[in-house]
Amino acid sequence: MKTLLRFVVLCLAVPAGMAFAQGHSMEEKRVMQEKPAAQEKPMVSPENPLSTWNKFAYARVKDVLRKAAEKMPEENYSFKPVDTVRSYGQIVGHVADAQYMFCSMALGEKNPALDIEHTKTSKADLIAALNTAFAYCDKAYDGMTDATAVQTIKLFGNDAPRLSALTVNTCMTWNTMGTWPRICG
């Protein structure tokens, strides 16, 4: 149980921290740090601290992934550092597919299994598919409360709390696309 708790904390804290670090200029960070505490918005609600924190972390990661997909030039969507790995476009499609897989589990719905990774190739089509997948997942994050978060679901054949599907989704999406902008320059 301690290992699972550490994993969940790492999966939520690291992406949120990295997203914060990448998402703001030094001046923006300085201004944010100088704000009086009374002006800051709470990141979690007292009624649902687990689910609202997970939603916050996902929103940050989603924003970084969306910006990375938009910023990557079209010609790099077919780039593969070696033949044995996915292209950047396939990674974007894989992330969109993963959104449906994990969020359908959290919603208790059948996975639409759109196979975006293998059916979309252009930057425009992949970004549109990614945004549609994010909208699908937003339903799962928006509908999650701490009471529903602890309900048992099947996650890869094992019993797990419903929130775990969303936590794994947040971690996996960040880790899948995080290195490509560095590889492509």
C-alpha cells in the first residue's frame, strides 16, 4: 500500500510541478510567488480533495500536451529517431487512444477504441482527435467526487479504486509525450 501511495503522489506531483515549471516565464513565476495568499485560488475543494487535486493535475498535464502538439512542426509528426519506435504523430494518437481507454474505465463505459494512432497522420487531424479525447476525459474528471473515487472498478483485470484509472491516465500521458520536443529540438 505504501508503494502504491508513493506512486500516486509521484505521478501527481511530478507532472504538476514540471507543468508549472514549463508553463510560466520567470517573470510570471515571480509575480505568482508575490501574490498574497488571500488572492490565490484553492487547488482543492475541502469536500473532494482527492478528486479535485487529480483534476487540477490532469488540467496542467493536458495543457502542456496540447501546447506540445500544437508547437511541434508538421514535418516532425512523421519523425522517428529509429525505426523501432513510434513517430511523434503516432505518439499523439496513442495519447488520444489512452484517454479513451482510461477515462472509459473511470466512466464505466465501453472503450470507443478509435485506433487514432493508426488512422490519423496529419497534425491537424491528430490535434483535433487529441482535443476530442480530452473532452471525453473531461467528463470523467468533472464527474469524479471523492465518494465515487473509491468505488471499485477493474483496471487491467485487477480491482482498483475508480480514481486510479484517472491517476494512471495523468501519469501515462505525461510520460508518453514528454521527451519528443527535446529530441526534435
